[in-house]
Amino acid sequence: MDIKLTAPIKKEDAVKLHSGDYVYISGTIYSARDAAHKRMYEAMEKGEPLPFDIKDNVVYYLGPTPAKEGQVIGSAGPTTASRMDKYTPMLLDNGLTGMIGKGKRSKDVIDAIIRNKAVYFAAVGGAGALLSKCIKKSEVIAYDDLGTEAIRKMEVEDFPTIVVIDSEGNNLYETAVEEFVKKSCYSQ
């Protein structure tokens, strides 16, 4: 099913999504990778404020290439999500609703997704140049010293994703493999 959503994403909208849904996100999302996640995690442990309000927001695991002249942002492909798994449950427990990345998630992250009625989206790896065309504005808002890993506030339009793990813990990476095996020569 193709769904259009506006970010930030409320929990009541996140729970309507199902593993395998194609979702086109418009609105405001934020980028953050490993180093930024570590800093946000440390800030939360100290009771310090985060650089943006994470409640109902979406974080895209992204470290874009430099923008060429006339571009808003350079190539903007997803980063492997498991690199953020150590920090993700705390972010989800503090209100984060969505994450965009690629690859599998740990059991702790899946449990936190279920507990917090959140969602994990995947973007197509290797399509960074195409994905960057959906980013209409981009500005560094925190941790500028991290370079490409700085936190960015981005305005996106019809950013293409697929729900990998929904708020009930249904995991496309598991169900897709099962379906493939059933329909392939491997089932014989």
C-alpha cells in the first residue's frame, strides 16, 4: 500500500503503518549518525537538552556528501542502522517516532519500537543521488564540528521509504525471506 505522511509523525499515525507499506514522507526530518547519536545519548544521560525536540520526530541515518553548486545537499543515501542500536532505545523512550536507515535492528531496538509504538523505515541504499532530490532544504543545526555527521534539519517532499519494522514488531526482513523461500526453488 502507498501512503503519504507528513513529518513529524504522531504515534496514532505510526500505529496505522504496517511492515511492507510504501510511505512517502513530506515535512521536517532530522539527520544523525553514530557520532551525533553518541552525543545525544550522553546529553540525555546528563539531563541536558537535545539539539531538537525528538518527540514525534523522524531521524534519518545520513551522512551526506558535500553539495555541488546549485544543490541543497549532496548524495543522501542511508547509513546502516545497526550502528545506532546502542543509543536508539533511549531516544525512542524519550519520544522519537521514526527512523530511516538500512539493514537489520537489534532485539533491544525492536522491543523499544514496540514499547513506544514507533516505526523503522528503510530507504534504498545506493540511491543517494536520487534520494537527495527529495530533500528541499537542509541546514546544520547542531554538532557542526562533526562535519558530515552533524545534525541537519531537512525539509523533504515525497521521500520514498518502506516500513521494515512496524509498531507491532512485524519485520519485513524476516517475512520477506520466508515468502521468498516459499515461492522459490529453495522450498523444494
